[in-house]
Amino acid sequence: MLKDGRPTRPLPANDSGEPFATFTGSRALEQDEPLIFEMDSPGAVGVDLPTKVAAKTRLGDLARQEKVGLPSLAEPTVVRHYTRISRLNYGIDTGLFPLGSCTMKHNPRLNERMARLPGFADLHPMQPVSTIQGALALMQHLKNWLSVLTGMPGVALPPGAGAHGELCGMMAIKAALNSRGDGEKRRRVLAPASAHGTNPATAAMLGYQVDEIPENDRGRVDLEAFKAMLGEDVAGIMLTNPNTCGVFENDIRAIADAIHDIGGFFYCDGANFNAIVGRVRPGDLGVDAMHINLHKTFSTPHGGGGPGAGPVVFSEALAPFAPIPWIVGDDETGFDLIESSDQGATTSFGRMKGFHGQMGMFTRALTYILSHGSDGLMQASGDAVLAANYVKARLQDVMSAPFGDGPCMHEALFDESFLKDTGITTLDFAKAMIDEGYHPMTMYFPLVVKGAMLIEPTESESKESLDKFIDCLRFLAEEAKNRNVERFQQAPRFAPRRRLDETQAARKPILRWRPNVQELQAAE
Ligand SMILES: *Cc1c(COP(=O)(O)O)cnc(C)c1O
């Protein structure tokens, strides 16, 4: 039925192991969908274009010789294709999404309404400043809220995601060290073994040597080991708090003091700010720079390839090095943008982005903050922690929690030891969850825990929804204990595709459709 062109296409779900294979490959009203290129029907068109007017080309030898290679399709076919594909999407609007560390937030529809107001949505980044006073006011208000909530005076809005924010924060640290003539000798950055991969990657991108701080048996930084690693060659520490094991770093003040004592800086990965917002101010903990993933704390949509925002907050010491543009002014005087050293930004390390950041995300985040208010934000962080502890408490007897003593923060961490000797892996367990209608939790992260399963329930989940999820995991844990291996190793059975060759997909991704891939591969 398919035309040539996708040798990697895995078997449809019902071709293996299922009693009935349908003729079409569809399952009930969920259609099996080929690639749009595979549906190419030469000659079909969506619109009638006027006949080409003969005109002399000035492209010379730049003119394209081959065909563009786009498929020909009628409009109804295209509409169906994308509608069917959209139905394969799973998101927080479809069901519970327990992806730990990623913090899938519910996006209130009010945010979307505000972000679409033409005065915000239709701005051009090169409009004169006098015509964008409202947008600048919104950005300044967001900065103020982030500053108040974190207890940190400096705020940079431009970074496009958490990882970009890390780079921004570490560039400010580097600039500060350089400005005091210390940049050359401080070549090391310390990060715990449990760190998100973006932390060491950020430090390495800036040319630092990254040294791994060991964890203690409570899932926290080993304070003595950390102190032993300190020296005059250390630029700073990158630490997540609450950390990626889902627990609060109790020694954080001592860690901050120790790094400051040797003249280094404290970069905090603020991805887990949603667990403490309204309750703890990172500025009070001795943090010098921290990014905030707006999408994890203030409910803007997760990138999905689209625009994100990862603002960075700075201590007094680092604020002068913040990237341009700087927004200055207030509601009374009006607002302005400082975009160069000529205008006074002499200490800034430069730019992170062509323009000012993601206006749509700023609008959504500020809407979330203002509609929740300080009490609402406190309730959100409280509910996040409560939900995770509920999950942990109700699963701890059937699954294994490596740092089981004491409560967790906003995510509950389990390991693979409850699957010991069953022949079932963390991966198998996660695939079985897909068959039950749940997106799996984060797997095999953090790396310090073997076969990790990191469950983060969104704080807006109802108790009924959490109970249903917990009951499902209890059932699966029981099935695993009873060695019902097939349920797991054959999963997912009911997804549009069975298991993919994930190694091949990661190592040799085929990202572009070409008509003759099959032949090319045969030739290799
Ligand atoms: C999500 C996350 C990041 C990266 O943030 P992005 O917005 O995805 O770039 C960094 N650190 C931790 C701990 C995270 O959870």
C-alpha cells in the first residue's frame, strides 16, 4: 500500500502478536498514516496558480536545476493528513503526563487569550520604542515578579530556554571573573553526578573542565567531598535545587559559603523552581545566577520546537554583566531599551539573541503569575510537592524508592530493584504504561540511580486522576512480580507503532525524506 521511501518504517501495531491484523493497518477510527511524501500524487494540486508569465531570469547559474521534490496533493488530503497526525499527539491536555524533571504544567486558557492580544502578538522587534511601551511595561513587570520571587536583583529575559539560560548565567560568571583578572586561572566548574546533562555541557561549551561531585547515600551533594575539590582554579559550581533526585539540598548554605570563600560563583539550575516558588528565595540561599524555565514553573508551553523562554536572575555581583538589551524605566517615566555600550551597557557581556526574547512566553508567564497571585503560586508549589509525596507514599511498598526515608519534593524517584530477577527492565515497564494510556515517566535519569523512574505529577491533577494512575502502576508492579513477562516485553501493543530501534534512531537518524533512501542504504 505504501510507496517506496521509508525503509525505517516499523511494523504497524497489529502486524505482530495481535490476533487480528486489519486490512488497512488502521485500528478502529485511528488511521494508519503514511508520510506525506509517500502520498505524492503527481498532478494533484491544492490551488490553481495563474499561468507563468515569461520573464527574463536574473538568477544566472544560481537557478535550481532539479525539482524541489515537494509532494503533489489536493487540499482535503493535506488537511486529513495533518489532522490524523495531530491525533497521535499526547500532551497534558490529553492525560496525566508524569515526566520527571520536565514538569509538564497545565496551561490555563487565559494565558493563551492574553498572548494573542494583537498589541502583544503582532509586534515587530524593530518597531520604535515609543510604539511598544505596553510590551516593555509587561516585560518590566515580569522582571520585577521574577526578582521578587527569587530575591535576586538582576533579571535577563532574552534566553530562549533553560539550557540557553544556563549558558547566559555562566557567561556572566565568566565575564565577572575576567573583569577581576581571574578568568585565566579559574578553569574548573564543579557539578554533581546527578546533574542534568545540560549543566556539564554548558560549562564545557565555555571551555571549562567539568569535575563531578559525588553524591551521598541520601541523594544529595557529599559536602566533605565537595569541599575537598575546591581550590583557586574553580570558577564555580552548577547545582540544581531541589535536585534531580527530587530532594532539597539541605547543605545549600554551606555549599554557597564554601564556593564564595574560594572566590567562585554559585550557578543554580532553577528548573525545579516550581517546587519552591513562593516559599524559598534562591537569593537567600547564596545563589549568584539561576535560570527559570518559564514552561516548568509559570506554565508557558514546552518548546516542541517552538519558541521557549529561560530568563536568568542575577545577584548584585553578577547583574552588571547581564546580556543586552536592558530594559530601563518605570510606569511613570516610560520605558527604554539599552542596546549597546554606547548607551551605557559597558559591563554587559553582549547579546544572547538577535532581539528581546519571546514576547508570547512573557505574556503567558505574567498572566499566570498575576492570575495566581502570591497565595496561588504558593499553593501551586505546595500542591506539586503534595502530589509527588502522595504518589511516593502509595507506591513505595510495591516499587522501590532509593532515597525512601523522608519526604520528596515535587517528584518521586524509584529505581529498578523491585524488578530484580523478573527479566523485566525499566524500559519494559515504561512501554507497558503506554498500553495503559499513560505517557511514561522519565527513565534512566538521574544517572546516579540504576534504572531510574522519575515521576512528577502535575500539581493540577485531581486526587481521582492520581489514584487511577497509582492503581495502574500498582497493577503493573504486581504483574511484574508475578513474572508476567510477556505483558512487558511485548509492549507497547496498542500504540500506532511497536518498539522502535532507539539506538539506530539516535545514532543514525534519518531526518529528511529522500525518494531513494533504500538504494542509498543498500549501497553503504
Ligand atoms: C529541563 C531542565 C533543563 C533544561 O531546560 P530546557 O528549557 O529544556 O532547555 C536543565 N536542567 C534541568 C534540571 C531540567 O529539568
